[in-house]
Amino acid sequence: MSLWEDILKLEKEQCLKIGKKFDEISWGNLNEQSQIDCINELADFLVDRMKIKKKPKIELGKLQNDYGAYLPESNKIYINKDTLAVGGTLTAVTLAHELRHAYQFQIIHEVESLKWTKLYKTNLRQRLDYFISNPNNDPVQLWKENYKKYYNDGPEYEEQPLEFDAFRYERKFLEKFFTE
Ligand SMILES: [Zn+2]
């Protein structure tokens, strides 16, 4: 086994170990404080792996129709208390989804702030900076426009760029943390 396979395997085992805490049987036996501890442990892990520089503040609350929400202005994640009651997997997936939104806004800001340097940087240098801050070629422009014209519900909701990307991240998260 190569060194890299070793590292990947270790990471996978670590993900599954964290995922196990959210599986329905163990989750149901936890009191609220222990559930909050699990949420924060998973959040720390994902914030580190997603390279989110400022960890969003996570609060439990009552939301009308949503499992969770991300507020870019205050860098806060709300998780609906009812989501915790529905189950651990839903709670974990909701957290991953909202953290992905935090990541999207960090990338938007990074690319935005690069624009300020354009007066004295060469084109090549700018493009290099862009790819350094934006290694996955995320559709930053689309995200930015979507934020200005965001659909809270309706048929457009899941198809708009910010949500399309967050749901795609959810699926990857489920695979990594809950599938052996
Ligand atoms: Zn969302």
C-alpha cells in the first residue's frame, strides 16, 4: 500500500468514526448538550478540511420551514431544534450543507478582494492569485449573482447555483461519512 492510500484510508476511517456519532441509535441516546458537542466536533473537522478561515457561530433556534440556515452578514449558522429531533443524519447533513454556504461566501470575498489589487498587478499575477484562492474553479460569479437574486422556495430553489453546489456537497459528505 502506498503512503497516499494510507492517508486516504485514515481520513476515511476518521470520517466514519465521526459519522457514527450521528447514526440514529447513538444519536437518540444523547442529551441535547452531547448532541451540541457532536455538532461542534463535526463543524471543527469540516471547517479545517474545507479551509474555512473564520468558523461560523453555530446556534440552535426555531426556523419556520428550514432545517438550517447560513447568514453571511454575521457568519452564523442556525440549526433548527426540530432538525435535531428528527435525527442525527439529517442534523449532520444540514450542518455540512450550511458550512458549504460559509465556504462559498469566503471564496466570493477572496476573489472580490483580489480585484482591489488590479491596479498594480500584472494580468498573469492576477490570474495566479485567482487560482490560488480558487483552486476548484468554483463558479464565484454565478454565486455572487445568485446571492443578489436568491429564491427562498419554489421550483428554482434547488437549481440555483448556491443551492445546487451545496446539495452536491451534501451528497459527497453522505458518501464519505456514512457509507463504509
Ligand atoms: Zn442552502
